[in-house]
Amino acid sequence: MRLFAALLPSVAALDELAGAVRPLRAVHPELRWERRELMHVTVAFFGEIDETTLERLLPRLERAAGRYAPMGLSLAGAGAFPSGVHARVLWTGVYGDRRALARLAASCSAAGSRAGSPADHHRGFRPHLTLARSRRPTDLRPLTEELAAFAGAPWAADTLHLVRSHLGAQVRYEYVRSWPLG
């Protein structure tokens, strides 16, 4: 099963974001815009793991969640991966208590490593929420410029979620387990 740990923005944060993105969606139908129910902030990616690894991962993530207090976060600005000119992913940034968020991400990645996850845990953590994807490299700079001034209200991230992604023509997520922060 393909798993990742995530935080979910509040309904109000997603409403604000939807208002900022709505005009862009209509002008750029060539992009695959992320469905609202799939929007999240990835904290750690574990990749494909088996049941045995999952059983080792669950208590480690529970301990990791318990070590961190709820954190105030907000969505703001925009960027693109890998770059604005040849990008495939449009995203909005995550701000607020980024230091605590980075520590939580490191703890979750370490939990995955100790449990036996094959995912690459050494890449730099760049908190973001994916807005849209392109099948081919695209110049997304006009979109990042349009969203540069977006600044959403703070929301309280208070729950860590372990999510299973089911890939295919229509991606869907299954919430495996959730733990309160703190």
C-alpha cells in the first residue's frame, strides 16, 4: 500500500484558497486541478509498504504526533516544481509555525525509516499544498504571479493523518489512522 503522513487544512482555509484559485481554474483548463477532498500538506512520504511495516509504523507515528503541540499554519503565495518555466506542479506555500512543522516532518520520516519504509527520507522538506499538475513541462510563472499576494488566515493543525493513496484514473485517499498532536 502507498502511504504518507499529512496535515489537513481547515474548511475555512480551503474556502479561502478556493476563492483565490477559482478564476485561474477557468482560464487554465489544461491543468489537472487538485480536487478539494485531496488537498493536504504532506509531512512524510512512506511509499509502498507491506502490512508488517505498517504495523511497525503505526505506534511510531502515534508517538511522533504526541510529541508536538498543535501548530498555527496558513496558506500563502505560490510556487512551482521543478521551476516556473518547466514546471509540472503548481502549489501554495505553508507558513506559520514552520519550525515545529519541520520537526514533525523529521520525526515522521524517522518513524518511517525505523519501521522499514523504502521511501527517500533525505530530501529537503518543503511544506506546500498542491493546487494543480501538468502532464508536460509548462510555464507556470503567470499563475505563481497571480497567486503571489494570496495570504490565507491561520488555521490550527491539530491532527496527524496516515493516508493511503489509491492511484489510477481517479486518485482517491483512504484515511488509515489519525492521531491528535500534543
